[in-house]
Amino acid sequence: MSKQYLWSMSVIFSLIFTAAASAHETQPRSNEDIVKLNFAHRLPGIPGKSLKAVEVIYPPGAASPSHRHASSAFIYAYVVAGEIVSQAAGQPERTWRAGESWYEEPGAHHLVSRNASKDVPAKLLAVFVVDSHDTELTIADQQK
């Protein structure tokens, strides 16, 4: 990869993190996560690929249902605030704290994603490198 490409990607990620950290808080209204698109742009020099970032806010005690992401999605997750418990299939459950991050491979099955606290909100920034035609980033499992 060229130095210019790497520098461009660094600038994009810095802008995303700054926007997520400074975004106003949403007042929780339920025990479900709140998902907001934060950024979306086609990747120059990589035909058919886009970078999309979503802010996931977990009110105290909130959780996401088990889910998968778009099959083309490589995901970088960064905990902006609070603590989030996460588990993908085949991996142990883990609590991630503000400032920590992880990634998910395309096709990962996300079994657990919840706020670790019943009293304090948590916020996650999920950055997707995804096929540009994939508009549905998260697909909830069918509930039994």
C-alpha cells in the first residue's frame, strides 16, 4: 500500500473517532441498543468497497439481539465509553472497556453484545469495510 493511501485512511479513521466522541448523547428509552450511521463513503482506489461507521449506544442494561453482519463486512469495533460485553461464535465472551478495540471477520456470528452495566450507558463505534452494494449492515437472528 502506498504511503498516501495509508495517510488517507488514518485521516478518515481520525475523523470518525472525533465525530463519535463528540456526538451528543441520545436519551435512552428502552433496553435496546440505539444505532446511528455516523459516516459512509466509497473507498477511493478500491472499486466496489465502502467505509461505513455506526455509533451504537447502549443505555444501562441494554443489549443487541444476536446477529450477523453483511457477509462482506470486515469490522473494527472501538469502545468510546463505558464497558461492553461481546462474544462472536467460537470466541470467549469478553468485556471491553473504553479505549479498547477488536475486529470481526466477514461472516462472524455475534452471539452477545450488551452493556456491562445496569447503571452507566456505553457507546461503541463500529467501522465496516464492506461491499458498497451492501445496505443492510446488521441482520438479527430469527427469534424462536
